[in-house]
Amino acid sequence: MDSPLIVLYRAYLECLNSQAWEELSRYIDTHIAYNGEVIGLDAYRQARKDEFRSIPDLYFNVKLLVANEKVVACRLDFTISPMGDFLGLPVNGQSISFSENVFYEYEAGKIVRVWSLLDRAAIERQVSRP
Amino acid sequence: MDSPLIVLYRAYLECLNSQAWEELSRYIDTHIAYNGEVIGLDAYRQARKDEFRSIPDLYFNVKLLVANEKVVACRLDFTISPMGDFLGLPVNGQSISFSENVFYEYEAGKIVRVWSLLDRAAIERQVSRP
């Protein structure tokens, strides 16, 4: 049976994938930190909104998902077509596939710390060089 | 209580940290795949040996650890001093700190697939530029 955090985390991804921004505060703590930097819920929401604006086909696909009572770990697979630059690489609408290995620390049912690493090297290999 | 895979995974890290190479086959499948490529146990062992040779102070520190019956997810913290280049960066013995977000898929009690991402950007920020 799925642990409570797995259910909660899948609901968070569904919230992102459906761009239900008004519901994001159910899943994300007010003082959320991203890769060691406290950015807060508003900046976190804005960053996700900006991503969907520059990546119209953004979708979070779960490849591997593990959780205990406090931490969720997920390997996410993406096949997306970012406009312009992405991670400093000139993607310009090309379809790229890559993964993210990400850990989420929960407190009181909300994500308080995200530790994310993206496979930028995979994207480098796919981006057409001039 | 720790799940059986957590116990097994911690023993694997202890095997690495103590460079007990003859015991590695207890933890790693003969046909192990690393980031999607089947490399096999011998090449996997050799790669780890080579790392310890070029990084004399290599040590695997667990920051976050989660597991279910089939998958282990770990965020590992490193503070190490690689000789020469590391990930294509001129580290040359400088002490660097970075993390790895890594997933391990187990079958029959051994790791069959590793999905690893290293925080190369963190190292880039630390390496002294000429």
C-alpha cells in the first residue's frame, strides 16, 4: 500500500501538471527551501508558473518513487520542448528527454526542503550545436 | 525500523568506504547497469577502484536515505580532494563539496540498476579558475 506521503506527493504532481496554482499551498510550506536556499512559497509558485510558460508541454512523469514518513525521493522523466534557452542551453523548441533525481523533506504534511538534480549532460548531448 | 534494503545498502556503502573489493559481489549484480548502460560487475568494481585511486580521501556520507522493497534512494554528501581532473573540471587536489542524488534498483538482494546524478554545477562554482 502506498504510504501517506506517496499519496500526498502524487497529488502535488497532479497539482503541477494541471497547473492548479491556487492549490499549491496545500503541498508546499510557506518557507520552502530549494537546493539549500529558502525561497518561500510565492517565489516557488512563480518559478513553476514561469516553467509552464516557457515549456508549454511540461509534464512530470514518475519513473521511480520511494518514501518514508518524512522524505520522498523521485526520479522524474521529462520529454519536453522548452522555448529559447533551458538550463543555459539553446534548446529553442527542440524536444528533449532527460531525468531529474529529487528529494523532498516534509514537515507537517508539506514540503519544506527540495534537493533537486537535473541531468543537464543528457540535454547537452541532445541539443543541436550551431 | 530500517527496511532490509536499507541495511543492505548501508553494508554496500561500508564495503565501498573500506575498499573491501572482494565483497562487492554480495551487493552488486553481475549484470549491473549504470545510468542505462549495462557495464557489469567487473567494470563497476574497476570504476570504483579507480575513483579511490584518484580520490584518496573518498568517503560516502549518507545525507538522506529512503527505501521500499525494490528501490533505494540516497542523497550522498561528499567532501573530497580529487587529483587532476574530476568530471572534466580541473580540481587538482582542491577540497570540494557536492552531493549525489542516486537511485538503486534491487533484484534478488543485489543492485541491478543505478541511476546517478552528481551536482557538477556545485563543483564548477568551487573550482578555482585560472
